[in-house]
Amino acid sequence: MTTSTESPSPGAEARLIERIRQGERELFHDLIRPYERSVYLAAYSVLRNEADAEDVAQEAILKAMTHVGELRADSKFKVWLLSITYNEAKMRRRKDHKHLYESVDEPDEGGEEGEFMPRQFADWREIPSEALERKEVREAVARALEKLPERHREIFLLRDVQHLDVAETAAALGISAPAVKTRLHRARLQMREELAPFFKKGWRDRIPFGKGKKPW
Amino acid sequence: MVSCQDVLRELSNFVDGEVDPALRAEIEEHLKGCHRCSVLVDSTHKVLYVVGDERVFTVPVGYSERLHQRIDQGLGRK
């Protein structure tokens, strides 16, 4: 697959959106490509079932396509898109009345089944020796995320996986910036607790920065 | 002087670079002499580094293809 998942520059994206508004609707394929993965992850973080997540991801993206003309000039497409996705996913969950989903206010029981991402699926390009190593990492991260309460998980995904800033995360979820920060703090502490034992088993040397030289 | 509790409380802001310079300097000073807090900060950075690569998450095989087919249908194509 040769599709780009790099985020375009804001200017390029704005021009793309303008062209779509002007009638070149097939360009929506290009607009959505960098975000399609994020949309799936957002939907999955709420629904935790890959078939439902994919279905909701498609619905959210089609909705965005229909309404892209209504996107305000000062809104960021990604934030708007993820906001639609969360709304769709939560509506779907409500509609389905699935008792197996956790309450928003209660920590997940966690543990037994249903990892955050299904293991048998793979859609990435890496050299095989690294892929094996990555599989370990993926599974550990998936297990750790699965244990987070939903309201922490969604914040963690938006901030630390999808790199939205605090204001954007707040906007996408319709909550306040202080709430984002509080939940993020707890989420990070819990993720660290879950994943720290992993570091002892040799990640230390594989991560390409040393103390004091962080990539951010 | 900041305590270990202070570091814990500010951890998230600290890794985001969102503490004011004076507090940041105090925390950094504390980290030099506190192994526990230094491990705490270091391992938090590592977690963020690892999850920050979106490839660590997988999507269903064929997801992208199916999605773009749906978009085509939405655009009125087959």
C-alpha cells in the first residue's frame, strides 16, 4: 500500500477542503487518508469491538464527507472529525444498550478477554525482525490500554497517541481543559504502572534516546 | 525544594514541558538526587515515546480498502 498517512500542512489541507467544497468531491479520499486510522482507533476505544468500530468509523467518515462544507474556517479538520467519531461511537453504544460495555465512571474490570487491538490483524510495513518485537510491544500496550477506564483511555489516545493538544482534546470530547489534564495525568500514571515492567525486559536499549535527550 | 509528591503531582505537566521554568529547574534538581523519581519520569517518557508511534496500534486488514469503497459509493460511484 502506498497511501500516505502523513498529516498535510494546514495550508494544504485547507486548500483541499476548499476544492472539495467547490465540487471536486473525489478529493475527499485524499483528505481522509491521513486520519482514517485515527478514526478507527477512536471508535474502537469506545466500542471495543472491531466490527462495530469499523462500521462506526465508516459512518463517521461519510458523515464528515457530507458535512465538510459546514466545517468552520477556524476549526481543525482532525479535531472535528474525531469529535464526530466519538459522538457516533457513543450513540451507537447507547443504541445497542450493550451491558458489557463499562460504565463511564467505573474502572474497567479488565484482564480477561478482548485486547485493545486484535492480534491477528496487521496492516503495517516493517522488516520482519522488528515486527516480532513490535508485536510484543503492541500487545503490552493493548493490554495496558484495555485496563484504563474509558474516560481516561479516550483522553490518552487523543493526547498521547494522536497528538492533539489539550484544547483540541477538550474540543473533540466536549469537556473542559482542566478535566483533560486531570484525566490525562491519571491515565499516564496508570499506563506507566502497567508498562514499566516491560522496560526492565530490554526496551531500554531499543528506544533511541538517552536521558536528557528527549525527542519532544 | 520540591518533594517526591510534588514531582508525582506535576509529572504530566512536566513531561509536557508545561511547568514554569523555576519549578522545572527545581524538579530537574530533585531528579538528579532521587533515583525513584528519575525512574518515574524516564519511564513515563518511554511510555509516551512508544505509544506516540501510531503503528503500535493495528487496524483490521482491508479496513482502508473497504472504507474507500464506501466513500466511492457515497460519491455515487460503484
